[in-house]
Amino acid sequence: MARLAKKNPRSLAWIAGGMVLVGVAGAGIWWWQTQAKLGQLPDGVTLIPESALYTVTVTTEAPPWQLIQAAGLFQSQAWLRGPWGPVSPEGIKIGDLDFTRDILPWLGAQATFTGLPITPTTALQSSDSPVVWILPIPDQAKIEPFLNTLQQQTSREYKGIPIYNVPGPVGEVAGQGITLITQGQKQYLAWSNINAALEQIIDTAQGQPALAQVSRYQDTVIATGGGRPQAQFYLNIPAYTAQNSPSPAPAESELAGLTAALRIQDNQLRIKAMTWLPETSDRSLVAETNVSQIPQKLPGNTLATFTTSNFQASWQNAPLDWQNSISQGFQQLSGLNLEQDVLPWLKGEFALAIVPVPNARLNVVGLVVMAQTKDRPKAVATLEKLDQTAQQRAWQVTKDTEKQTTTWTMPPGIPLGQHGWLDQDTLFIALGPNLAQTLFPPPNPPLGQAPLFRSTLPNPGSSQLFVDFNRTFSLTQNSPILPQLAPPFQQALQPFQGLGIAGRVRNSWSQEYEIRLNLNNP
């Protein structure tokens, strides 16, 4: 039996040393990648606990806010006129300090506002939800006058960090507080409406789980936040829903979070947003092609429309609670089972559109459903079931074999709607009088060529939403039968000309949305 060769001790040392070097190199690469990601996140989120309900990061530079002022958004959006703590014109009222002179000079380029969960400690001080501002301090020398005044206030210590009791921006309110936190080479000021909430910030700074460490949060913030946006937003969907639900046991959310970034450019508000599934989810999102054909078949004066490139795939990607609500509503309206009677053949593009009724004596709108299919016989069978439902409701069903259309009327001959085929693969269902004449012959110009549609949806998505605000408001205001928008809602939307949202599946666990709001000229 051959003897095993003895290992050379020097060889073993080289092997061991190589393994150590590989381990160190791997750890170094991991650390470098982690730091690189953290450097792309909003400044200050490393202090925000993982349990935060939401965060809003805004630029403190003047030009973006001047654009918002010029667009009239401060006048129309009541929530923008509230006291916004340290970054509001009122600032933090401590002694005789002036916001413009004593506070604004040391504010960094960004400020982050976060909502934290109510805890037993915060509940003892206030029933309000705790909010915290995180303010980076880029120049220590410029904040010295503020610190000198701050240190004259009463304080308490938490884990070695002073928390100062100070009045807030809305006057002398007991329980508000400020603390200074150093993290690495950076220093931050944290202000809260509830003194005890600052303990969560200090805990995070000293090693408790931070929002910045959540991998899918990192990925989506980096994907949406490039190019110095004017504002960035994060919503912890499960936590926010649980805290604000009237039910003691709210349904579990299928989405883990939402991130968004706002930019103001070319008289538009441009928002890039993403949602994602929890890492524990067993669902996998299905990629789809982009919408391309149906916008060319809808009339150019369409007021609003939702379109998708593949209804089946969009249905699979939709949250289950949405599916249940839509299925129940569809069955009550049509008498059909959506999953059994419609989904098997609805594999192409789909649109739901609000269209003005042509030649109407009064301002009236109708509803148009348009769908593409590769299984026309099954679609025809579903339309026949719809006709049966109409007859059960005492509607008259009249078929025109030459035009391949069916008309629904109600005694004494009041037109209710039509359905038919625009081509071999595209069917329509129109609820409202005379809507078929807006669909064929093909509309000229179609919606896909309308200037507002093209400017709000420059990049097609697999799902799209379009709304023409100006024409919709004009129609409702001048109609004696259409419902009027509530004044606060109308005021909030008044600055906007139109809205476009293009959604796409980014990967198996996230979806992205490109949102554009065209502003009316001031």
C-alpha cells in the first residue's frame, strides 16, 4: 500500500495565506460595494430606523422651490403650506435666532423628514405620530451660533447623547426636542415633534437596524434617485397600513415598499417610482411587452384611459386584493365570471377609456372597452353571454351583421351601448350613445397622436394611464348631468394640464413607473 505523500509545511502556509487573502479581498469588495451603495442614498437615512413608516427627502436649494411657486402649487396644494419644521421659513424658534440669518447658512443641500411608528415611550408624551427631521451639517463652524443657543436649553441624556428640550416651529409645545449626532465623519441635527422619538434615531446611529441597510430599498432608491432629484419619497407599505388601518387586524400587504423621486423639468413634474415585493414572497412578476396598438385605435379626444399590453400578464402581476375587488365588481355589473369567461381569451392589448359622446346636446361621456384576442370564437361566446344578460335586464338587443355590431337599447328606444369588431382581432364594448362612430372608420387623429398624450407618455409602458385634466374639468363644469368635482379636489388638480403614467416590470420582484404631470402655464 502506497504511503500518502507528506504535505510540505511551506506549501500549507502558502495555501492558508492564499485563503486568508481571498477572504480579505472578498470582504473588502463587499465593504466597498456596501459603502458605494450607501453613498448613493439620501444623506441622513443611515440614521433612520428600519421600522420607519415613510421618509421624504427634499432639496434645500432655492431654484426648485421657486419653480413650484411659479407654477402655483403652493397656492393649490394645502399640504405644502403647513409648518415644515426646520426647513420651513419659520424654522426652529429658539430664543432670538433668525431662520434666514442663523439657521439657513448651515443647512446641507438635502433635508430628510421621516415618520416613525408610535411606541409606548412616544405615546406617553403625545398621541400624535412622531416625526423627525434629519439635517446634515456640512460646515461645523457655521452652526456654532445655533449650538451656543441650543446648549442653553434644558436637556436630558440618552445613551450618552444630550436631547435638548426646545420650542418647535409652531410655538411653545411641550415635548419637542433636538439632538446632535455624529456618524463617521458626518454630523447631523435631528429635530422631532416628540422628544422620545429621538431615542429611535440614537439607537439606529449606535447600531440598531437602519432603513439604509434594507437591500431592496437600496436598489430601488438608487434606480430612481439619480441626477439630483428635487425630492425623494419612501413608503413602508405594511407598517404604514397597519398603523393607519381602522381594523385591529388589517390584511397583510403584498407589497413591501414604494420609492419615488421627483424632478421638475420642461414645465413638467417628472416622477420615477418603484414598488417591490417582500423578500419572503413566493410571487414572481411576469415581464410584458409595451403598449403599441390600441392608442392608435382610440379617438384623439379621449379624456382618460388605462391600457395594458397583455391583460393576462397584468392580472397575474396585480395584488390579490385588487383581483378580488375587480372580479366581484365585474360580476355584479355584467353577470359574468371574469376568470372563467374573459381571462382565457384576453391575451392581447386592453383599454378602458372615457370618451365624450359625439353630437350630444348635453355634455355627456361614455365608457369604451377595447381588447385584442387571438381566440375570436371564445370572445364571441362571451359577447353572446353579455347579450343574454342585457335581455334579462329588459334591454333590446339588435344585431347588424353587415357592420358586425350589436346595439343595446332600452324602451322606448334609448341607446345604451354597442359592441362589435374593429378588425379580426380587436373587439370593443361601448357604453353610451353613438360611441361606435368615434371608433370606425379609424379616428383621425387617434389618441396616440394627440400632443398631450405624447408629452405625458413619451416612453411606452406595459401598462399606461392617461388623463386630460383640462378637458375633463371643462366638460364637468359645463354639464348639467355630470357630477361636479369637490372644490378641494378641483383646486389641487387645477395647476395640472394632464397626467401620464407608464408602468413596467423591472425584474421578478419590482415594478417601475414613469409619471409625468404637465403644468398649465402660470
